Amino acid sequence: MEIEWLPHQRQRQVLLFFVLLSLSGAGAELGPYVVVEEMEKGSLVANLVKDLGLELAEMSTRGARIISQGNKEYLQLKVQTGDLLINEKLDREELCGPTEPCILNFQVLMEKPLEIFQAELKVKDINDHSPVFLEREILLKILENSPLGNVFPLNNALDLDVGSNNVQNYQISPNSHFHVLTYERNNGKKYPQLVLEKELDREEEPELRLTLTALDGGSPPLSGTTQVLIEVLDINDNAPEFQQPIYKVQIPENSPVGSLVVTVSATDLDGGVYGKIIYMLFQVSEDVSKTLELNPMTGEIRLRKQVDFETVPFYEVDIKATDGGGLWGKCTLLLQVVDVNDNHPEVTMSALTSPIPENSPEMVVAVFRVSDPDSRNNGKTICSIQEDMPFLLKPSGKNFYTLKTKRALDREEREEYNVTITVTDMGTPRLKTQLNITVQVSDINDNAPAFRETSYTLLVRENNQPALHIGSVSATDKDSGTNAQITYSLLPNQDPNLPLASLVSINRDNGQLFALRALDFEALQSFEFHVGATDQGSPALSSQALVRVVVLDDNDNPPFVLYPTQNSSALCTELVPRAAEQGYLVTKVVAVDGDSGQNAWLSYQLLKATEPGLFGVWAHNGEVRTARLLSERDAARHRLVVLVKDNGEPPLSASVTLHVLLVDGFSQPYLPLPEVAPERAQGQGDSLTVYLVIALASVSSLFLFSVLVFVAVRLCRRCRAASLGVCSVPEGHFPGHLVDVASTGTLSQSYQQEVCLKGGSVTSEFKFLKPIIPILPPQCPEKEIEENSFFHNTFGFNY
């Protein structure tokens, strides 16, 4: 019949598979199954599905397979049907020799979950060998006066078959003197014996030639023949006799070739040629003849080859002593082979799982079988592994062991283990066998990427080139393979007003950050965002870090003059009385710089003047003051150009033109100005500029409105005074040090306006008197106002 063979050949030494469930039912027995030798390959032995009580689909899903002993695989499992088949022809004589019954042990291994069934296969003998005599001719020397009924043993025929197929009886060719008897020993071997039925007469018939036939019990029986030559001798009335009928000897199996086993000895009372004895092995098997040799003259028996307890533990040998007259005697040698510990334990790996996933507790790593062909303590074994390993050895059935993990393994702690399985027998000396296996731990994604820093600060100078590399972030992952491959990304920004996608980008592979466009310090001093690092595991793990980008200021903004304004169509003229003292405050140049730090530190200097030396500019606050007393010779109109320069590199500057008009006909006392305490900046540079412009606009509007009201009130009062003929002083309280009554009776008044500006990073302060409006003296000679005080202050100027 046709047999569908499995598509792959099972490897016996190491099979990599994952054992997911614990062992159950290890050591259960099946069979025994019986087959006849010489069956064709693919012949059916049994159906394991029925014997195991499983469904047919379970044979495949549970990974059923056969584990045979030895180096050959005699059986094969067809998982599609569950049939156990013959893998190759079985020769019982080759497998078991003379041993009967012939039993082959094998195991049925279920991998998922792991389960082992012990089974036996009994190989039955067929009659495929004929009896064979080792000698083509058997020589017998028989005395002519041998009594009737005397028995003469003959060498037996050998048959490799066993049981009933072995030699069952012997037949002799028809003759008038002998018939043959078949004698059976305790070991079941059958030997021929010639029985004398009629007296011999050497003179009548000196020799006889007979044919001995050995028949086995097969159907049909097979036979083998040999010739028996009988020589009729003269009378020799004393046969050799051994000193003891049975020799019991023990010999260690490791005895070298040529070792003396025993010396047998026989005596013969006859003299001459009839007393000379020759020794020979009698009725021996082929194995005995190859193992022992007998000195025919001395009776010494020595080893022709080493004996092996595991192969043949016991020998029974007949020894025959024959004298020169043909008489003989025999004895039996019982040779017991003593086992020595000469076999190392054997380790056969049945299943190995590598790599094993980390974080998996009590994982079955390997299943192996231990054996030792020695006997007693020499065949008993103990199994162990290193003590510092996270593994545990557990017996699981007859001679089977399971290697399990004690705990969950961590690949980041150790990714490979070299486990040495040591098997030691209990013999003397102890022999051991070591098997090294490598167990690798596979990675699972249990570690999230970790940034080297929790936050990064990157410094970028403004006006940078687009796509400028501004820095990098870096993260590491303790996992391996794809679980450690990291990609970087920008996380969604929490600030809706920050267009992060248009500011920066990140290289997803290496974490490099790039500025997508030029940054402006005046528009954006700094911004923050989060970057994420995500691995490629399943599920993916991630972490994030904070990145703060600080924009460094460049000196890219020149100073901007707030006062006096330069875009007005009407020129702003500052009025200065000719009677002004040295250090008189003419005006104050107010400027701001959009930059920060030292780039916004402003300095002032008088760049050009109509009359050098008359006016000076305070370098730090922009105040324009008189440098000396004015005289009548000084020109009435003066044009001053003031340069405002920042402290950047390179420095940027702006200039402003001032028009000063010297006024005659009134006196202007110097008004000491109260110090206005500087206020600390409350906002950023951008907000300050806006607030300053709004403040100046408000103050200027209020100032113009106040001037108009003041002029209107003064005109009304002048008209009223003219009609009454009285010159009155304006209402309101004026401090005494602000009033000056001249001898001419002219009253001079002034008002003061204060403005405080704050810069972004450097607080600047300015004060100026604006404007000084002369009050024309009324034509009222009755009253005179005298000057009560004079105030003088010394200033430092930049001419």
C-alpha cells in the first residue's frame, strides 16, 4: 500500500520548540505492540489516536512525535491519521541477537503540552535462517568394545533464529550402528548425541561416514547438515577425568585481552599415547569461540577479546579432554562477567526552547533523558546544574528531566545563559557527563525610551538662517532590536498662540532640531515645547522632554527718538530766557531701543551746534542744558543736532535736530525739579514701548489742553484787571521759592511737566521742563515782585 510520508525528518539531538503548558502524565505506558521482523517499510503497527484517547486533530496540534532509543529510528508517526508505521525493515537477529523476547523501547512525546508515554515494540521472529554447523566434518574415535547404549555427544548446529524457529531436533543418515538423540540443556539449546545400538568391529568396518542433519521448528522447517566420520579404535580402557566437573570463575569486564581466565586440568590413568590429553572447547557458540581461547596442551583459557557486561554478562562453556586412545572427559566453565563502572552516563536532549521570552515565569526550557548502561550503583545517576543559575531541574518520568526557569528572566539584566547539565553515576570511581546548552532570552518591549536630560535649553541668535541646526535631543532604550529603535517627534503645543510647526522641526531618526525661519528677539524672546521619543515595540512606549529655546538679541534696531518728534510738519522750538543760569534745563531728548541688554544702553552727545560751548547734553539721560550764562551777544536762534547711539556691536545710532530760541524781556528763575523715584519695570520691552508712546501722546494732549486753558484764563484776567485798573496775581498757590518779584514789577511764572519712561532691560529716566511760556508783564506799576531766592546747580555736560 502507499504511505504518505511526513515532509520533514525529525532531528533527534536538539529540537527548538516552545513548551507552553506544564508536564502532565509523563511516564504513562502504551502497548506493548507486536510486529513481525522483515515487515515492509510503511507497514502499520497501531493507531495511537485510539490508544491515547485523543482526537485526530490533537495529534497535529499537540506536536506528537516518536523518540527512539539508539541511533536509528525504526518507527514513524503519521500525524494525519495517527498511525504508527514501520520506518525501515526490522531484523530481529541484528537488533536482539539470541535474546528473547526482542523488545524495543520508545516514547511518544506530546509537545503542547508536554507529555511523555512509554511504549514497547515486540519484534517476533520468523524462520529466515537455516541451521549451520561450524564444522564441515565431525571426527569421532570410538573404541570397538564400546558398550551398547553408549552416548557420544556431537557439536551442535547454530541457528540465529530463536524459539521454535531455532534448532529443534537432529537426524542421522540411516545406518546399522547408531541413532541420534536430541538433548536439550537448561538454556534451551538442543544438542545431538549419537547412541550406539550395535557393537562395532574394527576389523570388519574400521570407519563409518554418516550425515548429521539439524532441523529447526519453522514452517516449513529449514535444515543444515555436516559429515560425521567415525573411526573405530582399539581398546583404551581409561578416559580422562577433570579435577572438578564445574569451574566457576568471575572476571571483570575491563580485563585486557590475553588475561588468564582459568586453567582446567584432567588426568588419564593410561600410559603412552592413551595417557596424552588434548583440551578443546566443546559445543561452543560463535561468540564464545571469538571471546575465549584454550591452550590444547596446558588447559589455560585466556581472553581473545575483552568481555562486556552490558553485552554478555554470563558464559557457559563445555571443555573436552581427549586422550590418545579417543577416550574423553568433559567439564563445564561457568564464567561470570563482573560489571565495572566503565560507561559514562548518556544525555539525550529531547526538546530545547531557545530563545525564551523575558518576564515569563516557570518556563520549560529543555527536556532530556539520562541513561547509563552499567548495572546496580554503576548505572544509577544524579543530575545537577550550576547553583548560580535561575533554573531548576525537575524529574519528569522514567529517566527524564525537565529544565525550568525559577523566576521571570530579565533580558536587560542578562541576555544569555550557558547552562551546564552534569550527570554523575554512583559507581566507583564516579563517572560524569556534561552537556552545555545556551539559553538566550528574547526581548519584549518593557522599557520606555529615556532622555539623557529632562529638559534642554537651546540658545539661538536672532536673524538666523532658515533650517539652522540649533541643537539635538537624545534618548536611549534598554531594550534591543526594534524595541530599541527610537523615533523623535514634536508633541502638540499647549499654547495656541505659538505657531510651533512654523518655528522648529525635528529629525525623527536622530533628534536634531532645526529652526525653520529666522527668529526675531523683539517679537519672541523664548518659547518652550515638548519632544517625544517613541520606540518601535508593540505596544510602543514613549517618553517626553522639555525643550526651551532662548533667542539671543542682536543689535539690529537703531535707537528711536520719541521726543522731540521728527515727523511733524511744524518745527518744535524750545524757548530759553536769556537770563537763564548755567545748567538751565532746556529740554530732554527721549529715545528708546527695541533691543535688550547692552544693545539697548543709550548714550547721547551733541553732534553739531550753531554756537559750540553754549549748550551741552547729558550723556546718560539726554538732558540738554546751558553750559554757561547767556549774553546779549549770543544769537537768538540756535540749531542743535543730538546723536543718540546704542552700546551694541557694531553700534547703531540716530540723530535729532533741536531748535532753541533765546527770549528777551523776562526773567526765568531756575526751578529745582523734585526727584521722581524710578519705578521698576513691570512689563517686557515690547509692552513698555507701546505704553510709552501712549503715555507721551496722553501727556502731550493734556499739556496742550492745559496751555490753552491757562492762556484763556490769563487773558480773561488781564482784561478784567485792565477794566478795573488793578493787576492781580493768578489764583493758586505758588511756593515761595518759585516766585520772583523784579524791580521792574514784572511777574514771571512757569509750570512744570514730568515724564518717566521705562526701557525693556535697562531703566531710563528723564525729566524736562516744557515749555517755558513767558508771561508778559502787565502795565501795573503799583505792584512789584521781588525775587526771593536763587537756585544754582552744577551739571556735567557733553559739549
